[in-house]
Amino acid sequence: MFKPHLSRLKAYEPGPSIKEIKKAYGLDRLIKLDANENVYGASPKVGEAIAKSALLPSLYPDSTDGDVRGELARLLGARPGQFLFGCGLDEIIALVSRALLSPGDNIVMAWPTFYEYHNHAQIQGAETKKVPCDANGRHDLKGMLDAIDSHTRMVWICNPNNPTGTYVHAAELADFLRQVPQDVAVLLDEAYIDFVDAKDFPHSLDLLAAYPNLLVMRTFSKSYGLASFRIGYAIGQERLIQELNKVRPPFNTTRLSQIAAYAALKDQSFIKACIRKNHEVRKMMTAFFDKRQIPYYPSQTNFIYIKTENPQVIVEQCRRKGFLIQGFQDGVRVTIGKMSDMQDFLHVIEDCLSDAPAEPKV
Ligand SMILES: Cc1ncc(COP(=O)(O)O)c(C=O)c1O
């Protein structure tokens, strides 16, 4: 009954809920540092806008996302026709894969990176070429270019990268784009761009005019703190957006998500304050790791990847002590939380890591 390649796939398995973990470990408090959400919540203006709005539950939402589109175009200096909206950036990844991939095609992506790129390639029956990140947790762009062949339809660049937190520099990206064939889409996932403070981070929107195959993607789930509303978007040349729009369900963002995103965009001072606090805590954490020679990748995001040989043990120990973090193959990813929580967390992780031998600093 089903497409044959679906047999290779597994449905997303959510972990236990906060309530279940607290009960299982007898915890009064559990600090959630596993999904890179905004630990400061969302702008209070979001709640106010929703409370004030007419609910209109029986009417379909605005299929054009007109208010959010207009405000984003103004803020980013783009034309309204350059945007495509989705039920989270997750749906944008699904839409792009649906529009571009067929069985026999392949995609090129880094490894580790955001898993959904691979997942949606599989759903479309395409293959994934995973190019390992280098020893510093960075995209190996030369390796990725070499991996492109005549069946490659898209290359994913997660910038900054989830889970390593590292980034591709402006000059590297410009050089890469010049070498990618024009009929291969370059998908630049900038979910965490607002947390970047590196001076040589690419101004990707300035590259759009020169590259009809480039699509930049962003979300309201991270710095804007609207993960539960599910709204994200892509920006590209109008022709590319028009083609992608053909595979978009007409009402894929809800009225409440549009109201929330618009109100959040209008309160830039809240976002700036969140970013400032994130940078303070990020600095404090990396100074702590440097002093104790704990190996980590330098982060441009709201999370840090700490290298360890036994990530699952560390995840489990942190859980017992009231911190929920995410384990990967050779490390753990920790959302940068509030200052006081992270001061507590650092002592917990230091104890956990000293029980487990650490690798040399990268
Ligand atoms: C790199 C990256 N891209 C996309 C997403 C999906 O974001 P959204 O919540 O908008 O679906 C995430 C979520 O964690 C992410 O880390």
C-alpha cells in the first residue's frame, strides 16, 4: 500500500514528558535544555495581541500571511513576493523536499546537522550524502562540493549548525556558491541567526539577487520564542518562491500563529534583550569550559556542544540532577539557559564529566 522507501523510515518518537521525567526521578524541578527554545519565553506583546484579537474560529486564516509578510519585508528590506511561510521551518524543509526531490535524486548535507533534511529526502525516495563535519565541528565545504554529482538536487547548509553551533564564514559561503552548479539548490538554514555575533557571518540576503538557486530559511521558534505556534519562512528570488508555493497547502499557518509572529516582530526590544542575555551566559559558560579544559565547539547559537566519549551516560546523570539535555554520537548539546540555572548546571556537568574521561580540547 505504501511507497516502498517508507519501510526505511521510523516515525518521530518524542521523549518522555517533563511530568513523566520529574515523576520517574522524583524531581521538584527540571530545567529544559534539550530543544534550544527561548528560555526567556516570548514577548509579552504576543499574549496581549492574542487576548485582544477576535478569535474567528470558524474562518480560514489569511492564506497569504499578509501582515507578517509585510512586516518582514519591511524589516529585512526584501519584496513581499520573496517569502514563503510554513508550519514551522520544519514544514519549509518538507515543502522544498517535496518540490525538488524524486526517487534516484540525492541531497548533500553535513553530519551531524539537523536531521529533518535527511528525513524528508527519504520520504521522497532520495538518497542522502552525509559529509562529516571537520574536527572543529564545522561544515566541510570542500567535501560537500566534491560530493555533488549529476543526481544531486540540493545541498543543505545549516548556518550556524545544529548541533555543533559552529558557522560558515561569509568568504567561505561566497566561494562555495560560486562553485555549486546552478541547477542544484543551496538551502541555507538560518534558524539560529539572531544569536550570531561573529563579524564575518554571511549577509545571506545580499546574495539572493546573484543566486536564483539560493533559499534562506528562518523561524519564529528560537529567538522569537514562538515554538508552540509553528511558524517559519523561506526567502528567495520570486520565481523560486512561486514554484515552491505550488506545493504549499493553502492554509498552512494558523490565524493565531500569524497574530503571534506579527506581534513578536513588532517588539524587537524583547528579542534584543534575549540575545544580550544569551551572549552573557554563553561567554560565562565558555570561560568556565576553557578554564577547566572541557572540550566544546565555539557556539554562535543559543546552545553549546560539549564533546564527550559517553554522551548517553552524561545525559542520564544530568537528568537525575534536574537538567534535560540532548545526547549525540560524540557529545551532548545543551541549550544556553538563564544565568542562575547555568551556573548550577556547570557544576553538575563538571562532576559528570570528571567521572567520565574527556577527550582533548578541539
Ligand atoms: C537548524 C534547525 N532548522 C529547523 C528547525 C525547525 O524549526 P521549527 O520549529 O521552525 O520547525 C530547527 C528546530 O530545532 C533547527 O534546529
